[in-house]
Amino acid sequence: MKTSNASRMQWMDLLRGLAVILVVILHVNTHGGASVQWWTDANRHLTPFRMPLLMFLSGMLLQRSLAKPLPIYAWGKIAAIGWPLVVWLLLYGVFVRTGISWPQGTQYWITGDYLWFLMALLACYLIASFFKPLAVRFPQTHTWLYLGVFVLMVYLYIQHEDFRTSMVWYGSFFFLGAWAGGYVQKWVKAHWLIVVPMLIACAYFAHLGVEERALRVGTFEAAGVSALGIAVILWIAPRIPRVGPVRFVEWAGRSSIVVYVAHFPVIVLLRDYVFSRLELGPGAHVMLLTLCTLALTLLLVWARPWTPWLYTAPGHQWVAARLR
């Protein structure tokens, strides 16, 4: 099976788009003003894979980022992650979260609220920058240190209360992806007889995890289930035919930052100003709110060429050129 750079990026876009759309579906059910149990159960099935996969995919691209000079590496992360984090913290915090008012206290700014994922990414890239000298000197062997960081972060989350945050747990999968990135091309060529038992085990543990949180997050067992599921997903993704719906999800995945930062304010605005006035049963409420949220969020993806400042720092290319 051939997997060119272009096809690799296509299936990575597919997985990124799928994962971020699943985040939208999760948040509609948990923050949309109504919920249904079967929707909750479906989301619990996906908990071990959704955010770990997003972090893992980001980590897979670390080697390419570290190949750049450190000033360009740092500016790239500030422009593409730090900028939208600040912009959407302000937009959501001031205009949506509690009406038009400044968020009280420091907790909102420290945790990032729904934008914690971007904070975690920035932290991971900061930690990874310390590995740059090793990446230059030992490009092949230094990646095993990333596996050590993954294990250490999982251990700290489990054993120490001070580290028990989503940033630490899910951030660990960034470093798992950084380690695994060099082996993925070989893994996707594995024989299906190896993958099928893994798929069955993954489905079994995900089913048990609906009732058992320890299999979803926060334990070594949960980390194993997530890693197993990611391995299966990576094997399947390049084999999915690129039919129309798949290309559509790839398109969303190429602008996953837009879907991620915009979907939550859309949910809250629709919930408070539209759906609170409708008399719908929980099932209809969740389904219709999900469709409306996805439609409006994907409309913002379509409008991205006309609103680039919402997602990337203005003049970022000029600054990058000056840093060379």
C-alpha cells in the first residue's frame, strides 16, 4: 500500500475533521440546554479516542516543526495557536459567556474554559522546544524521549492531584504522537489479521468504558485503550475511499481550528437566544441544535478566507520572513 505525503495529509485531515466534529456533537449534548442518554452513551464510547487523537495528530507533526529555526518555530505557534486562543477567549468571555461583561476572577483566563485544548498545545510545543538540540544531533533516536514524556505525564496525572488536569492527560498524547510519527508509515502497511483483534478489543473496552470511567480517562488502563484505539484508527484511515462526504470532512479538518474555536460560542448563543424559546423534546432539541451548530460553524470555515485575523495573527508571514 502506497502512502505518499499528499495522501498522508489527506487522511490526517480526515481524522482531524472527524475528531473536531465529534467535539461539537459532545458539547451540544453537555452544554446545549438538553441532553439524551443514548447521545451521552455514544459520546462516552468515544471519550478514549476523540481528544487523544487530536493531540496525537498534532504531535505527529512535531519533527517537521522542530526542523525550523527556534525563533520561527516559536512564532509559528504564537501566530497559529496563541493568537486564536487570545482572540476567542476575549470574544467568548466578553460577548457570549455572561452577556457583554468582563469575566470575573482569574479562573477563566487560567484554565482557558472550552479553549483549554489550545493552551495544552502551546504547553506541549513549549516543552518540545527543549528537545530541539537533541532533534538536531540525534534525529532518529531522540524520539524515544517523547515516549518517556508520555509515560511521565500519564503517571503524574494518576499519582499527583496537582497534575490532574485535562491539559496533562490529553497533552501526554501529543508526545505519544511525536514518538510514533516515524513509525506510522510502516504501521499502516500491517496485515489486517494483526489489526482485527485490536479492533475487537478496542470496541470491547470502549463499551465497558461507558459505565467504567477508569477505562475512559485517568488510569494506565485508559491510556492503553486510547493508544490501542488510535493505532486502529491510523490503520483504517488511509483505506477509506475518498468519496464526497470524506472529502467534505477533510475540508473541515484543514480548518479544524475554526471549528474548534467557533463551535462553543455558537452553541451558547443558539441555546440562549433561539432554542430557549422553542418547545422541543430533549431528542429533537439535541438533534436540531447539533445540525444548526454544525451548519453555522462550517459556514465560518467557508468564510475563513475573508476572516483570517480570527484564526492567525495578522502579518504572521512578514514576521516569519524577518526572523529568517
